[in-house]
Amino acid sequence: MFLFDNLSGQSKAIAPAEMMKSDRASVKARSLLSWEEHCVECAAPACYSTCDLYDPTPNGKCRRFDGGIVELRAKERSLAHIKFKKWGKLEARGNATPVASKQLAKLEGRLDWTNRVLNWIGSGLGRIAATKSHANLAERLLRKVNARMVNALRTDRTLPEGFAAEIFVPNDEAIQLQLAIIVDQTRLPRPIAMADQPRSVRAVWNAEPGRNEFWIAREDFAPIIDSGLPFLVQLTSFDERTPEIIVGTLDFVWKEQALSTAEAANSAMAVQRPAENAALPKVKCVVFDLDNTLWDGVLLEGDVTLRPDVKELFEWLDERGILISIASKNAESDALDQLREEGLDHLLLHPQIGWEPKSITVARIASMIDIGTDTLLFVDDNPFERAQVAEAVPSIEAVPDTILPDLRDHPRLSGGVTPESKNRRAMYQQAAVREQAAEEFSDYHRFLADCQIVLEIRPDQESDFERIAELVQRTNQLNFSGRKYDREAITGILSDPDQARFVVVASDRFGSYGTVGFCLASHDGKTITIDDFMLSCRVQGKYVEQALFAYLTEYFAPAIQGDAAASGIDHATNMTVNFQPTARNAAALKVLETLEFVPSESGGFEREITPGVFTVDFMTINA
């Protein structure tokens, strides 16, 4: 709606025939934007006494439109007739709360009538009191209504499908206009560095003579609305003349039925958790929101208080090898300072703090850690955020902040009890340092040599049981046989005195990877057979598979030499790997193909071998 200037004695005119019809029938909901007359270079009220362009309006402000915003009559709606003067700007405080179109039309009608009354009352009081303090009662009322709707956005945040503009140019020459959606720096709760703010949206339109329709897509302005920061919508002209336009629709719109607050909350709860009977993997990472989730309050608005037992919960998760991250819409530096103050920062992995949609930041966390999104648990107080993430991120489980006191009892959060589990977060942090170091090398093999990788390959020990169980039950990408064993079967394998078993422990100059591999192997004359091999993806691409094959070639050489002494054989001549394809072990197949293994007639993959064929010269192997 428009804050019409009804104190200047302007009479309503009839709108052009082309503007009588509207496409609003296809719009199910709109937002309430109160459009006012402003100045591009405004520094009110100081500029009123210093600027040569100051032209007072009846309520004491500066006239930047010739005659103000003039109302035109059209069917079932009011249009705004505007003639820009120098530095003229049409501006509205941002509001993206959906209201059903019919309801909003009635509300706008009531507000328009109220504004007229308040304008006359304020003007009369101003004359009596010889002051302009009462002249802007209508403007103040609209801003209060706007603020209430913006607050509603915290519980009903169905993003608009787009921003629609309907502009009529009554003259014969085209006019260039700019529509900007920007953060309102004057209403920020506290200063935020520009680098920490979402980018402004600026669209330049060439309005041709007659009726024009323009559109800004949701994805362009979503970061600003999603940020929760106050924002402005501005329409200006680049024309040095006095461009004249008639404005109809100038709103955020929903062409599908927008959800009510209650419906949005119910919808969010309905999709926040996958089906209970789904076969869901254990959670590897919990991603938390900050404001009104980990702490009470909104950081940008002032002091916050960490919720009880959050630090103990973080330490409990970390001890069990369950990774912790953050997805928050906040100023990054402020949020990290607060986390540091609370003693939580060192427990976090790849926190994502900014103004992007949380579906993007949550998916990025999974990508940076290199885990499936079905192993993420997302905790947020806002039902919209949970619904948006649950819809966009495959198989994620999204739960409300009310779960925090009972989070330890969540059935997917058992975690692990092995040394590797307890050190998992540190291992991922070391991996991040490795990645930074890798960027300094143009040659990947030179980088690996610089890492000083050391493998310890040895028989299993009693203390290895839990870690071997993790590898056997959880490894997917580098599980060559594709098998998964239950604990009873693992106990049987580890107690078999005739079974050759190998545990692989890895480290480099950045730190320890822990126990990363488990292998079952055997020999028969000339052939070494790898029956099972599971390798953690944390050492993927570091040639650990090849180094193990090299070790096994030497390990079995004395036995083979003894068994085949009569025939003069002194080394193995063939290696067979029991590879069975699954939906997720393509990485293991890639390793075999790179090492020139080929499918065998009896199943699996094989190749001929000679001494030293698998040697990895940049790695140290300790047996």
C-alpha cells in the first residue's frame, strides 16, 4: 500500500485503462509494504536546514515527488501516481510475512482510511501546538503494524515466490528504474561488519511506454530475508528529467497458497523426522543452531545465556566420536567470539555462520566432513528452518531444541567407545590442516612424501576388538568384500588361530589417524588371497591399500618359499582380492583398477605380481 499525500488537496484521477485490470487473481498472498516518499541523499532532519533542495511537505518532511504520492482510482485497488524530482526515492520497510490477498486488501483499506484520519488529526494538532511532532501519526502507525508482522516471521517463514512490480509509463519515452533490497543499517540491533551481512539485491529495469511487469526471483533475495535482519525495499530512477510513473503491484507475492503460522509449524513438524521404521545409520555429526537453541536470546539483540548442560552435552558427544558443528544465521565474528567465551569453539568442526539458507550450510558441513547427509542430526528451535532443511537435505533428521535435555537418549547417538572414536574430532581437525598444507604443493605425490606417512601393520590384539567391529560394520566406500559381520561373527574370526589377520594403524607429521584398516588374508602356493579388507575413508587416496598389498607380498614370501621349495618358487606370482560390488564401494573398485587388477573367472579380481611391484617409496611401513 502507499502512504498517499492527502493533505495537499490533490483530487483523485482515473487510472489508465491498461491499469484497470490486475493479475492479482493469480496471487494467493502478499506482504504488507507501506511505500513512502523519501530522499536518496536523506540526512533528516539536519538536511532540512542545509540542503538547497528542501521543499517542505504539509507534515514538515522534504518533498521529493512533485505533488507527493497521488492516489488514482482503479477497480478494487488504489494506484500511485509519482513524478520523481531530483533524489526522489520510493521506499518501504521490508516485510515478507504472507497475508492472504483478500484479507490484505481489507487490511489495506482499513489502514488507508485510518491514515487519512490520523493525517488530519496530526496536522490539526501540529497547528495548535506549533510543532510537527504529531504530523506523522499515520506513518508511525504503519511502522508499528509492519513491525508486528515482521515479528510473526519468526514462526511463519514461507519465503515469497518472488517480488512483483507493475509499472505504467504514461509518456512516450522509456524510463530506467532501479529496485533495491538492502539491509537497513539504521535499524541493526548492533553494528555488523559489511562482510558479515548478506549482499544487497539491485535490479535495473527499462520501463517502456505503457504497462510493464517486472519480477525478482526468490533465490535472489532469499539470503536477506533468511538473515532475519531488518531490510528496506527502494525504487529510484536514474533519469535526470522528472520521470513520471504509475505504480500498481509492488509486493512480495506467493502464487501458491501461503501457509498460516499454525499450518507452517504443523508442516515443519510433519517433515522434521524420517519415518521411524526407516533403516537409519548412526549419527556421525550433530549440527546445532545458536539463537534460542544453544543459548537463550538473540545474539544480535544483546546478551545471551548458554542453556544448562550444553557444555556437558558437547563433551559427551565429543567423547563418543560424534562430531559437532554449527549452522547459524548470525554475524560470524560475533558468534565465534561468543562460542569461544563459552568454551565451546574447540569442540566444533567446520561451523557455518552467515546469512545463507541453512539447507545450503548444513549440506556444506556434510560435504566438508565427507559424510552422508543421512548421518546428520539438525537441531533448531525454528519450525521453518527445520522444514526447509528437511525438505532440501536428503535423509537428514531435523529436531526441535526441546530435545536438548534428552538428546543423549536419542537412539542414533550411541557413538563409539574406542580410542579412534574419542579422537575423531581431532582427526578431522588434523585433516583440515593437511588440506591447507596440500594447497602449497602442485605435485600430489610430493605432498604425500612431505606428510611422512607411517603405517604400522600388525596382528590384532584384544584391545582392537571395538575398533575392528567399527571398521567391519561401518566401512562402505573401501569395503572390498562388501561384507558386514555382527559381533558374534567378529568374535569367531578373531579367535581363529589359523586365520591370518592384520590391523593397519596410520600416522603422519600432522598427527595420528588411528586404526584405519583390517584385513583377512591367506596364501596357497603361488597365490595370495585377500579375503576381506576394510579401510577407513579418512586415508582414502593416500596409497595405504597399495602399501598393504606390498607388505603382504613380503609377509607371505617365506611361507610360500617353504611350501614350494621343490619347484623352485621363491615368491608369490599372483594376488587375488575378494571384491564384491555394492551400491557404495565403487572407490574400492577404482583402487583395484588403478593397480591393474582384472576380474577373475572364479570371482573377485586378480593380477600377476613380482617382488616390489606394489612398493610405495614415500611411505614407511613398520611391522
